[in-house]
Amino acid sequence: MDKDEAAYVLALAGTVSLAYGPPSPRQGYVAEAKAALEDLAEDAVFLCNGRWENDSPSWNPMTSATFDCGLIGFDRENAFIFWVEEED
């Protein structure tokens, strides 16, 4: 997963209801997420639990919640986990 895909997942997890409607973050939120990821090196590694970039997402749940989505990112000096759970 590259930084653009990671920014999309981060914006989605932070701004969109996973339970209601197709998950699609506004472009402004994606741009803000890209800016937030700029502190990570170009060779940073990003992991998430599914495919979120279309109108019919698929994911492997990581929690017991009805819906969950998140992003793990790391490079040689930094690491983060941003995860959300949602119930309908």
C-alpha cells in the first residue's frame, strides 16, 4: 500500500460512518490525511484490514465490532496505529 492509498484509508477511518452509506471520504479529508503522513519516510510501510477504495468494500475484521477499519504505518523512526470500531 502506498501513501496515497494509506491516506484514503486514514481519511475514511477518521471521517466516515462504516455502517451507513458507501464509505467515501471527502477529498479535503484525504488531502489532510496525506499531509499527516508526510512525516513518514518514503519507504514507510502501511497496513490495513481490507480494500476500502470502492463502493463495495471488503475487509477482515480485527475486532468483535460489527465494523472496524484502521491503518498501521511505520518507518525506521516512527510508528502509529489508528483504528475505529462501529456498531449499527
